[in-house]
Amino acid sequence: MTDGPELLRSRSARHYLKGAATSTRLQTTIALAARALSFPMAMINILDEDSQHTIGILGTDDKMATPREVALCDAVVRSGSALVVTDAGLDPRFAGFPVVTGRDVGTFIGVPLMGRESLIIGALCVIDPRPRDVADDQADRLVEFGSVVEDQLDLMRRLNEQRQVGSVLTQELAQAIRGGHIIPWYQPVVDLDSDRIVGVEALARWQHPEGEITNPARFIPLAEDSDLIIDLDLTIISLAARDVVRWHAERPDLRLSVNLSGRHFDRDDFLTPIASAVTDAGLSPEAVDLELTETKHLGERVTSGLVHQLRDAGFGVWLDDFGTGWSSLEYLLRMPVSGVKIDRALTLALGSRIGNALTTAVTGLTSELDLKTTIEGVETRRNAQIARDLGCDFGQGYFWSPPVPAPDLPRLWASSTNGSNTDPSRATAPNPTGTD
């Protein structure tokens, strides 16, 4: 009979099996993990009390549930730590396992995945059918990819939950927008050559009257499912523009980056409210970069002509999360954008042959097209240096600073001017939420 703690763990794990069709971003992350570690196969497995359920896979078509007693990931879940097996056929723990006797698994690295209840829900693993040596740092690198997978799984779970209570949350969000509880926080954008802050990205935060801050991963997808995202975007643009006008007294060349949903382009007169939100605050559109997030609906809504209208009005237009979707190159070739922001999943692969090659390919292409490149999710000095050496122009991430409320941002100016990372206390701190 399943004991109490295991029952709680299994109950937590089952939350991640509801609607667990693999997202493009999740699939991209495990593909990058496999490439970065030079393994031909990668899997995301969720384990309940009886079975191992594969919800993300690369390198094999086998997506059937596996009994836990013959699943290598069961050992990862039970130990709660990384498992490295260089020759499964010689390991007595896995003698008789079908995947071992069938020579599907020779080398295995698995790391645990933590769910929202701080319980282990499964494992991210990379597999090679052949026995092989494993470098000392490969398990540590897989742990980094595991943290990204945890964030993505949590987002999938939240989306499922929001669908169940969507109407109530939608009403609360609408009230928050009208009541002034949606506010911008700011994350610096840093010139990689000078280590100087040259811009800020305004990121929406839901601040409740009692001071609690709601994670944007909880309400942004909800807003995107309705026209509330338009009101939310315009609110952030207006408030951020006013802040930047004030900061221009100290930093007259400071640029503002804001996210713009593709839903704006469903409206005939989409440009007027966007431009008014900026100019009414006294800011020139030429100081503003509008970031279009790459989604499956982007190509359906946004045309080259619409982007030209934004550019003609003076705005910069950037492709956000570049590199995580199949149509990135198509967007880049047919839209008159100003630059691209390389997704955090690629940043994690920096230092590996595939990560460096992909980043070099992006920066080489953007350079040929006279576009600028910002790399997101930079959390270490090493990645900042690699990104600079590979041709990235700007960087953004916890190495310099997490997103902060407006009153906290000016304290970063002085250290940025001195050419040091803006917030040394955060230089090695990981992003705890995986969101900006």
C-alpha cells in the first residue's frame, strides 16, 4: 500500500498529467538539453504511484507509460538527487529492466523535477543507447535545464487551473487594471561591451492592496486569452513612459522596452492608442522598443505592413523569445524588425558546442541584416562574456539585476556607469520563477 508521503507526492505529480500535451517550448528545451550534453535522446517523465508517464521526448517514438518498478527515473525520484549511470548493463540496480536488456539505455543521466508543493514529481533525463563516459559537469548542466522544465511545467499547470476558474480570475484582473493595481517593474538592459545600462524592459506586476505581488505567469496567459491584454499593455506602456521621462533627466539616452500582444493588431486603428500612451506621457516613440513575443498566433495577426506602421511612427520593433519556435527565421525575413531577443533556453546552452553554434548563427544573421541582438536570462559572468564574444550586443538577466520596482532602479545607475555588474549581490542568484 502506498504510504502517506508517497501518496502526497503522487497526487502532486498527477497535476502535471492533466492536459500534458507537450508544448513547443517544452520540446525545444529538452532538445537543447540533449544537444548541449551531446546525447541522442532526452525525456521528461512524470511518476505517479504506479507508472512513469513520458510527456516530453526526443530521439524515440516510445511514449507509453512504464511500470515504476522497471523505470530508471524511479531511482531519481526516490533518491531526490541526480543519477549518473555510465553502463546500465553492468549496474545491478537495473538488471532485468526491459530498456536495459533491450539495449535502449546504455548511459543515463537523470535529475529530479520539483513540483509546486516542493515534492518531486518526476525527472528530466538524457540517454545514450551505448555505454560512455560522462563529464563531471554534465549532471550540473542538466540540473540547469531541469529548472527551466520545472518553470514550464508549472506554467502548464497554472494554465489548466486558470481554465477551471478563468471567469472569476478574469473579473479580478479587469478590476485590478481599472483600480491601478497593474504596475511596471523594470529589468535593466546592458550594453555587453561597456557593461552600462542603456535601457529597461517594463514588465507587468499585479500588486494587491495589501502589498502582495502576483507572479506574471499566473495572470499574463489569462489576459492573453481575452482583450484584457490590450488594456494591460496600454497601462504598462503609459506608466512606464512616464517613469522613463523622469529618468531621462539623468539618462537622456535610456530606451524603454515593452511587450506588445499580437491581439492589438486585430484592431483597425491599433496604432493610435499605443502612440498616445507614449506621447501623452511626453516620451518620443523613438525611445521605445515594442517586443512581439513569438507565438503560434503571431503570424496570423502581424503582417509586414502593420510592423511598417509601427516603424514609420518611430517605434523600434523587436522579436522576443527568438529561437524557441519553428517560424523564427520566417518572421525575421519578412518583417522589418529592429532586432531580436534570444530566448533564455538558448542562454542556458551557452558554452556547449551546439549552444555557441546556434547563438553564433543568430548573431551572424542579425549582423548581416543590420539588426541588434539582446540575449535574455543571463545569470553568470561566464555567460555574459560568452554572449559578448559570440556577437550579442546587449544582455538582460539576473547577473545584472532582477526586475525591480521603479523606485529601486536609479540606485543601479552609478554602478553601471562604473562598468561593473549592476547588482553584485544578485550576480550568481538564479531566477527563482523562471519568468521576467
